[in-house]
Amino acid sequence: MAEDKDFDLDEALNTSLAELEAKESGEEVKAETTEDADQVGDEKAEDPKDKAEAGADDGDSGEDITDQGTNAEDEPADPQPLDPPARWSAEDKTAFAALPREAQEVVLKRERDRDAEFTRKSQEYAEKDRRWQGVEAVLGPRRQTFAMEGLNEEQALGQLFAISDFATKDPASFIRWFAQQRQVDLSTLTPQAADEYIDPAVRSLQQQVQTLTSTLTSQEQARAQQAQAQAMAEIEAFKNDPSHPHFESVKEHMGALYAGGKATSLQDAYDQAVWANAETRALLIEEQQREAQVKAEKDRKERAEKAKKAAGVNIKSKPADAKATPPKDWRDTVDQVANELAGA
């Protein structure tokens, strides 16, 4: 079987050897330190009395040697090397067999951990694949429809969920919107109620009420039409009146004032609308000034005519024996009449 890409035997061996060397170096340093300390303690504790007893201790050396041999036989034999995974290549198995027992344990532990992680990931991928197969069964037949509408899968799903949310939040509006989109007449979907039995007397009364209602409705419509015709006639007459030259310019504003209850009559609405419009207001002011000038001129002429008549009456009524200097020309006559009027 081919080697897994996630597993590198050389890397695992190097890591294991480095860990073992660090461990052995620490044990050797510890052993040397302990041996030196024991030797210094023995030298300090030795005295002449101990040297005298040394010979007696030598007699028991044979027994100690025998005991040492017995203890050596009781020690357990070296553990056997572990077997590498069966899927490894022959070269990797040979390299694994050359490792110490502790290194083999480290490598196998890493291998077991890797296998466990691989199994967990495989199960996750299998679950995701199972779920995706269900989604694919729904989306697959509709991909062509999505493409024809210019949508990809994400956009199509987003649109569908948006429509679903709309239907959930406002069902009535959703039904109207959907019927409009699909051109469905909702009235055709409403079942017609079956005819119920109605007593003949009740049916007769219903018919009379219906006839009376129709009559009243016709009369109301006739009155409304008559009132509307009368109003239109008044408006037409108002419009054709020469004193309303700006009617066409302000008729919309007049209608708004009248409908809003801000004017009591057509004339009131006309005056307000003309004055509110800047253009017609300027024309109205100019017209009023022109009328004032005409009136002033008319008043002046009337005053002059009255003065002329009054002068003629005074001249004719003077006595014949009055000592008045006869006028030399018409200018003198006018001055004389003016002086007489001033004196009067």
C-alpha cells in the first residue's frame, strides 16, 4: 500500500531520536552527580575503626557475589521490538525495526493519532457529502431555469427565501402580489354560495326595497347632475364676465380655495387667487392705477364744466349799470371770471 501523504517516517524518526537523546543525556548527568556525591560521603565517613572491620567484611564477599548473581537472573529480559503498521513499505519497516523500543512507541502513537484524526475527518466529509446529495437532488433539475432567468444558485436561493419571508410576514400582501405577477383573478377562486331558500313574502319586500333604493338613487343622481349643471353654468357665466379677465390663469387655484372651504363664493375665490398670483397681482395693480387716472381725469373735467357753467350764470346776472371795466380780450374775461369766483 502507498504511504500516506500526511505521514513522514523520516520526520517521525528524527523527532523520536531527539527526544530519546535528550532523555538519556539528562539521566547520565543525574547519575554522575549522584555517584560523585556518594563517593565524597563515603570518604568522610571512613575512620580507623571502620578499616579494622574491613577484613571481617571480606569474609562475607563470597556470599555477596552469589546474591548478585541471583539478582541478575531475576531481572526481566529486554522487551521485544514492536511491529510497524502493515501498510508501510519494506524500507520503512526496516528503519522502524532499527529504532529503540521507546522510539517505536512514539512513532506508533503518532500513527494512531493520525489514523484517529483521519477517521474523524472522513466521517465529517461523509456527513457533508450525504447532506449535499440531498441539496443537489433539489437544485440539479432547476439549474437550467435559474440560468434562463440570469441567476446563479446563490442568487436563486436568496430570492426564494426572500419570497418565503414575505409570505410569512404579510400573507395578504403576498397573495395580492403573487396574483398580480401570475395574472390570476382572485375573484374566480372564491366559491359561489349556493342559493338559499327565501320566503316569498320576504323576497317581495326585498324587491320593493331594491326598487325604492333604485328610485332614490336615480333621484339623487338627477339632483346631483342638475346641481352640477347649474354650477357649471355659473362658472361659465363668471368666466365670460369681462370683469374677470384673469380667470383662466387662476381657475385651478380658485377650485382649490373653494373646495377647501377658504372661499365663500366664486368672486371671493377669484379675488384671493388673483392677488396670490404674482403675475396677475401686478396686472391688477396696473389696472387699478389706470382706472384711478381715468376717474381723476373724469372728475377734473366735471369740475371744469361746472365752473364754466357757473361763470356764465354770474356774467348774465350782473346789473346793467354796474361799473365794470369791459374786458379787452378773452384772457381778461377769464381772469375776471376767476376773480369773481374767488371773491364769491
